[in-house]
Amino acid sequence: MSEVVITRVTARISEQVLLGEIDWTLGATEHWAVLGANGSGKSALGRLLCGELEILTGTMSSVGRAEFVSFETVEEILEWERYHDDSDFLDRIDHGTPVRDFLLADRPQDAMHLAELARQLDFVDLLERGIRFLSTGEMRKVTICRALLRQPQLLVLDEPFDGLDRVSCAALQQLIADCAGQGIRIVLLLNRFSEILPLISHVAYVKDCSLLVAGPKEELLNSESLRRLHAFHYTLPAQLPERDSAHAAPLLPADVPLIEMHDVVVSYGGKPVLNQISWSVLPGQHWQISGPNGAGKSTLLSLVSGDHPQAYANDIRLFGRQRGTGESVWEIKQQLGQLSTAFQQNYRVGVTAKLAVISGFFDSIGVYGQYSPRQQEIALQWLQTLHLEQYRDTPLRNLSYGEQRMILLARAMVKQPRLLILDEPCQGLDDINRQMVLKLIDYLAVTGETQLLYVTHHGEDQLDCITHHLQLVSAESGGYTGRITIGANLARQ
């Protein structure tokens, strides 16, 4: 590998200038971690290295073959899959492109290499599954595998560990170390200082789309200046924004469970994913749901949100009503707020941050009718609560992945729903925003009437308000079943 020199570069994508006056030298044997707050320009810097930005001024020497893997990479793949979904024409579910065919589409000669990568990242059993049916963590593995099959000289990974369980994180860490040992230059774009790997030799910190500091890892991590940069923290308001009581869902009787499931089974292609799940959520309970990648956590939550077609084939009661007895999906969603990676991927309309939050009142993607002055006022209060008011008129898609996630979190909370479904809500967030979001979620659960269903793979992202834990574990007859534990903070174990 040769040295990469970037000199006084400004760059853009489309008409948006993303980087300004970048000076950076990557030594021939150096591996880097790039850190910074949400919206700081980390992803843009990674795209610059991989030749995905238009350089307006300055120069950059060649980096050779480069691959960039990010949340946006996954979104682009799934968008392509949705475009080619033939379910309506086939009169059945189109399972889409199998993982094996997707990965070998332009490299059929790499079947043996794929088999080895699939073994290392533990997704051999996924190779025949359609990619649109993969979990967030499984899709991360597949996109990283695709990048490695292209034999890059530079591998840029944007938040590679988000969405992965502990076993998968350990496997990916080893794979990244192996790549570095084989001469591939590694650049990790990270929000968490705790994810800086031992192989990393140098660290850079990005702020306001500029490279603020860069140097040897030990020198920077011990520097007083970097600690001061990262020590700033947000404060939460004394109280939450008020509810829009005029449009709030009616309260349930105190003895009615929000969720009741009895021996629920969900299968794909004849193979069970969820197997004999029995579960009840009673008033006042806050649940954490855990399990390895592919265990069916997102599937379970989609049964609750009304987005899964197999809900009608199972014994499920939501908010006191049996599924399939005449209730509409909108009656269910009126009681819910939700945030997940899949939801963020599907929120593709061209709206401003303010309208994205307001859409939470209507349980819609985008706003298609008249909203009240009161609803606008409450939406702006939530933006202010999350310190995002400066983006109120900014198109959602112009924001960074982490900023979009916080906007959609405000959308999920805006009506202070009876049930708040949060699937990896801190994914893509920097340390500061993550701490703020966790405090806000906990505060809402403790002081309001909202109950939580919460999923996270990160042990450091726990909530004190959690009272119950549903762990998805392997069932003897295939798929995953539930193991329930009760008591504060049991999910920490």
C-alpha cells in the first residue's frame, strides 16, 4: 500500500457541499478510526476516500480499489429489491434475490471465497434466503461480505458493529483484523470510542465537516483537547412536551393487557422463525426483547405493529381486541409509536424534519392532510427537546443517518403513545446523542403513560425503567421461542 495524501480538498455530492478544506495523510501501514458527532461529516469523509464525492478544489492521491459499506449501502440494495418485487404479478410472496445469487452476481468464480466468509461471519444458513427477509444485523454481514469479495485495497466501514449481536461483533472484529493482516487498509467510521479496535493505529476527529485533529491513537485518546471536544453534553427539559389530547387514542381499562400472544408461530418457506411464543404485556410493564441476529425480534415487533401478514393466522390480542375481528391497522397504529431500521429505510418521502415529526400524529409516511397549529407546536417542542430545532425546515434526506434517526424518534414520541416500540433506537447515534436519547426514553416511560418494547444489542444502552425481559432462545423443533424473566434491569445479565 502507498501513502494517501489529501490536500486542501473541498467536495460535494449532487449540489450539497459536504467537506471543506480537508488536509489528511494516511501512511502506507496505518489503519484509522474516524470519530465525530452526528452530522459532523464522517460518512462524507469515507465517501471521499472511496471516490464517491466530487472534488471541487484540492487534490487527493490514488487509494486503489476501495469499498465503502454503510447504512445507506443497505438502503440502496433494499430499494433495488423493492423495485424488482414481483409479488403482485406472481400472486404469492416473491422471496427476492437469494443471498448467494446476490453476492456472486458479478463474481461467480468466488464461490469458495464466499463459503469461507459466510463461515467466518456465521451466515451459511442464510445463503439461500432472499435478501429482503434478512434482519438488520444479517444484512450488515452480507454487505461487508460483498465488499470483501471485490478484493479491495481500502475498506471503509461506517458503523460496522451497529445491529450486530455479541457473537457477530466478535466474528467481525476478527475478520477485520485478518483483512488488515492481508494488507487491506482499514478505515472505521465510528460513533463509539469503545469500538476502536486494537489494530487501529491512528485516530481522526471530524467536526463541522472539517478534519479537526488527527494523529497516533494513543496520543489522541490521551489528549486533553479531544476530551474537551467530546465532553459537551445536552440537558433535558424539566418536563416533556404536552400531548395532543384532542386526537389521543382512548385509554384502555386498567386490567386489559396491551398484548396477548398464545403459541404464536411464524414461518418462512416452511421453516419456523418464531415457534410457540406465548407472551402478555400488562399495564405498567416495560419490556426489553433480546436474542441473536435472526432470532425474530423484528418479526415479533411487526406482529404487534400490525405490519406482518401472519398476525391474522395466530392467536393475538392487541389492546383488548383479537386480531382479525374487524379492527383496522390504523386503529392499532393509533395506540403505537415505533422506530426501527426497517422503518427508517421505508421513510423515503421528501419532507422536512418538521413534517416528518408531524406525520407521527397521523401514523403516516409523509403528511397528506391538514395538521393543526397545536400539532405543529408540539412537533417543534419535540425537535427542541432533542436539540434539532435548527433542522425544522431541512429536508429529512439531507440529514445524516443519525440525525434522521433522532427526527424519527421524535416522530415516534410526538403523540406519547400507549405503546412505544423501539428497535435499536440508538443505532447510528454518537455518544452524546445516545446518552440524551436514553435519558429521554427512560423519562417518558417513568413519568408518562407510555409503555416500552425495547430492543438493543449494546450492553451500554440499557434503560433503568425496564421491568421485564423476553429473551428469544432456540427451540428444539426449530426457530426461536421465548424465555421470560421479571425484575428491574434483568436484561443487563
